[in-house]
Amino acid sequence: MDNITLCRRFFSALEANDLAAARKLCARSFEGSQNGGPSMNVDTLMQFTGAVHLIVPDFHYENTNCTANDAGFVEEHDVCGTLPNGETFKLVVCVVAQVSDGKITALREYVDTGAAAGLLKALRPT
């Protein structure tokens, strides 16, 4: 599978909350990070995604743009949805991924944390 197809399948699985399908597209050695923060493994990424879907049932991507390169892909997209308080949000995100043997080995996500404040607050346990 080429890197564009891998990218589309991965983000489609995340958008649909099909965490088993998304997990299958990642290498066992997968490492991810958000805004250069602590490294997360695939389990942590899937737990985070599941938590987002619990509070944002209409979670979806808009304005997707994926560019492949020899090492993987870069995906720019808007993450959109409605928070439990009824507030809608739209986060502009850039994801840089490394791919080896048809699996995502590393994923670095960059997002404006100020724009994500409402989502991050809703994710905190009360």
C-alpha cells in the first residue's frame, strides 16, 4: 500500500472510532507525540482517540490534505466536532508520519493548544 492510501485508511479509521483498524496500520514500535510532548505508544494513542469520541460524538476531519514522501506522509486537516457544552470547535492540525514496511512507525502531531483548550478541558476528569 502506498503512503497516501495508508494515511487515508489511518485517519478514516480514527474518524470512525475503529481503533482496531487504526492499530493494525501502526508498527509495534510506534511512537507518537503531540506538540513535541512526551512519547506515547499505540495503546495511549488509541485510548486518547476513544476518550475524544466519548465526549465528541460528531468528531470528524475536514479540509484534509495528504502529501506522501519517501519516509512517510504529512497530513494537514481540521479536527471538528461539538463539545458536551454544545460549543463547536475546529482545530487546524498538521501530522508528520514516518512509515516503514507499510506501517506507521512514528507520528508527530502539531496543533494550536489555545484553540484546543475547550477540548482539553472537556477531556479532564471532573
